[in-house]
Amino acid sequence: VSQVETAALRFSASRLKKYMACPLQAYFRYVEHRPEQQNAAAVFGTVVHKALQVFNDTSSYTQAVETFRRLWNDPEEIGLHIDFWPRYTNYQSYLEKGLEVLERFRDSVKWDQRQVIATEHAFLVPFGEYELTGIVDLTELRRSGNGKRLLRVVDYKSGQTPNQMALREDIQFHIYVYAVDQPEFWVGNGPDFPGLPDGERLFEELRDVPRRAIWWQLTPPKEIDAGPRDEEHYLRLYRVCQQVERAHRHEVFIPRLGEACQFCSYTQECGVPFVQHEKPAEDPNRWI
Ligand code: SF4
């Protein structure tokens, strides 16, 4: 099996999402491995992820806020730097947004009985002749007022709020909810994808608990139920994998001019006029 064939058979959730947005962009990123420019929105999203992980792991809101302030002040600490700022944004505006996200998140879990099963859990699961990988931001068990249990697969999102159709067909959630049903998610799959502590027991204990995909919007902060997933979703996911594999085999990556170009790192290679990228904003409050 050649390197390209191996790459075509293992799909990460983010790679498939990029194909859906623009196949040529995915080609530059995953086949040519060209570096991506980092915009402030993406760095902000990663920093908020880290702070929420601290909150979910420790239940300490204070520690989460401290983590957010520290990393947003110096994202180099986790190997990130900002190449450009989206229009009308600056350091202070993101600082305020981040603190609001943490406050809303804390309030949203205040009254609920919940058990954090895993945070930032990386998985590799088989899917027919393919393999699916991804990192689930939060897997948690909640108990509703009538005592029923629900296994929630939560993903933090920093883009625009999607419409209902986009939510129901979000391919990342197809993958995550499918993965949760596989034993490999719980017991692990090789040294790069370790299992959860007591994963075998958890898999058995929770296999019949209904699953739910949760889109946790970071800006403006709110939770949106993206619904359940079933066989039909997985069939569509399978078809996507097949088509991406075919694109690799035939080396056909059609550019999808449109919305994705605004946030694309490869406008120069592609020949699309420069749209959104700006120099870092001058902000006197940058280091406070
Ligand atoms: S500039 Fe637009 S069409 Fe070209 S690779 Fe990027 S997203 Fe695709």
C-alpha cells in the first residue's frame, strides 16, 4: 500500500470537513502538507478549548479563567502564534469573549448532575475498509429530571451558528457519535490512541444509553442540540469516504470557490484575490 493509499484510507474528522468545505484546500493541507496561516479566531478557539478542558477536569472555574488569561496572553506557550486578525477583532475583544464563554459554560452545568467521562479524547476506530480518527472535546453523562441518562458528545465551535440542516448533517458529529459506539473508542487502539481508564467496563455499561451530539457555540456562547445519529447518517458518511478516496486515486481536487476562501490559507497558491487576511491589529491593551 503506497503512502497516498494509506492517507486515503484513514480519515480524520477535520480532514473530511476540509474536503467538504473545499477539496483543493484539503489537497494543499493534507497531501502537500503546506503550512496553514493561523488566524486569531482559530488561536482563540484553541485557547478556550484548553481552558474548558481545565474546567471539566478539575471543576475549578478559577483555574479555568487563569488558564484562559495566561494562554491568551501568550499563546506561544502552547506552540501557537497569530498570523492575522479577522476584521473588527483585537486582543481585548477576544479576551472579553473568552471570559463570557467560561462564565456561560459554568452556568450551564451548575444545576445538572453530570459525570465527565473524557476530555480531549483522541480515538481511532474502524469503519468498513476505512479508519476514522478525531478528538472529542467532551464526552459526558447527564441525568435528566426524570432520571434518564444521556451520553453527550460535545464539540466546541467557534464558527457561525449553523442552520438545522447543517447541524443534522454535520459530518464531524457523524464520526464522533459513530466512534462512541465502537469498543476501540473506550479500550483504545494502539499506542497513539490509548483507551479510557476502565474503558471496557464503561463501554458495556453505557452501550444502551442514548447518545446525543451537542454543538457548543463559543461566540455567542450557547448550547445547541445537534440531534441523534443513525444508520442513514453513517451510510452518507461512508459515501463521503468513498468519494474522497476516489479523489485521491485520480488526483482530482476541484476548488470550491466561495465562503471557504475567506478563511483559506492558500489563496495565493489558488490564485484567488486576497479577501480577509489582515496584519495583526495594533492594540495598546495587548499585554495586560
Ligand atoms: S482559495 Fe478558495 S477555492 Fe482556493 S483552495 Fe482556498 S478555499 Fe479552495
